[in-house]
Amino acid sequence: MRELRVVGVETDGSHVICQDPQSGEKFRIASDERLRAAARGDISRLGQIEIEMESALRPREIQARIRAGATVAEVAAAAGVGVDKIERFAHPVLLERSRATELAGAAHPIRHDGPAVATLVESVAEGLVAYGQNPNDADWDAWKGDDGYWVVQVAWSVGRTDNLAHWRYQPGSHGGSVDPLDDLADELTHPETIAPRRRLTPVATPEVAVETTPDGREEVTIDANSIIGAQRARHDRRPAVEDDGAVPFDFGFDDDQPAGASETAGTPDEPTSAPAVDAESEDEDAPAAGASGPERPRRKKTRKPAVPAWEDVLLGVRSNGNS
């Protein structure tokens, strides 16, 4: 790069005359705003002039659009320049919007009975929990409306549905106030009226592979391990007891209990006239010996408690079950 030196100015002052010291060749440079900003060392002004010459929007218009809620990409597309040339002017305005979001979040929502004690951030968090959403997943933003007031927005998604709630922020004492602008914002302003909803959990889908056979047919292959794993995961999340509180009863009829192990049914002072029962009697439903036809299953024998004989009661002794 050759170095030139200024040797004069044209009579009308529209150009500056420069000369190459080595060859003596002279050059003429237009004396415009860019040259004057360069002579002053005003780099920011040079950038503004560059934007004004290349862009369809002036820097002030760029900042006004960013302050009104436009994104850097949207302004860059409207101006017809790169995003990097918009960011230098958008950065201070984006900081201003972020600060307005913090102030609005600390303000108190206007309810039907007056300003709420809780802040907007606290009310929104309580309402989102009632909706079954995580408050940390919500996006906050703010921009200045046409009326000169800041508008704060809370956005969250449920599946493919985007939910947006808006409030108008008014600075004042004790953090100021925010007034709901739509129905969703009004619901979040009164979180205690929201019916709690269960949070939805994603369900794992099995892996499906589609292959084409040499004869042109399509075969579908499903990963069984993924299906079994999802079923086991859902089963593990179920309560351990699902029998509606039913408890099995033990009536004490144990097939392995000896016949004479039971206590007598009466006392020496209260004789009983019930005859003794043979615990080894056959079930009347058992098939007769030698009967033709398929053999029916026998009922299981049950041992009944031994009943004392009449003489045992008179003598005051217990039967051993073998008399």
C-alpha cells in the first residue's frame, strides 16, 4: 500500500489533493462526511455513515425497531445488510429491554381487588406450576409500545402450541405495577384460581426400521427391546399396592396340622352333646371304586378340630384324638 500526502484543496473545497512522494503522481479525494470523520478519528461515526450508505435504514431507525420488539435478524433483513452491522447499534437497546424486563418482573400485578402483594415473577411462577409447567422454561421479554409504556411478555410452549401473556408496565413506588393485557395474563395474575393440572411426560417410541427386499417389498422391523424397556419403566412408576386395600384372611385351617392339636370346644362346667367327628372320613363327592368313566378330581380333605367325648367331659380330661 502506497502512502500519500495532502498537498492542497480544490478552490471549491469539494476535493482534497494528495500526491505520491515517490512518483509525484497526484490524486483527488472527495471531501465528504466520511473524510471529515476520519480526520477527526471518529470511528463510530464512520460506522454510522457506512450503514447509512449501504442500508435502507438509518441507525436511529434501526434502534427504534429493536426497541419496539424487532429482532436483530429481522432488522438486518429489512435493512438489507449483514447481522454484524446491525448488532453494534442493537446492543445498547437490547440491554435496555433486558432492564425493563427485570423492572416489570419486580412490579405488582393489578388484580380485581387491587395490586397484588406478590410480584409478577412470583405470580407467574405459581400459575405455571398450576398449569403443569416448569417456570424456568418460560421466556421473558419486553419492548416499548406505541403509547410509550413498556410491555412485558411471558412465553412458554406446550407441545407445538405457543402461549403468550402480556402486561403493561407502569413505573411507580414499591416497584410499580403491571396491568394484564389479555386473558392468559389475567389468569396468571390470579394463580390461585387455576385448577392444578398434571404435567405431561414424554412416552418413548420404539425404533422402527423400514427395509426394502430384493423383490421390491418393504419390511418393517420394530426394536422389541425399546418396547419392553418402555413398558418396564411405566410399570416401575406404578404404586406398589394396587389391590384397593384387600387383605387375605387366614382362617387357621392348615392341612399339615395334626388332628389332635386343636383345643377342645367346651369346658368341664359346660358339657356339649355334639358327637365326635371322624376326621379321616372320605369325601362324599369321591368316585366309587371301580366306576367307569373319567376319574373326577377329589376334593382336598380338611381336618376338623377334635370334639371331646361325653365321658371325657364328665371326668375333666382332654381327648388325645385316638380314643
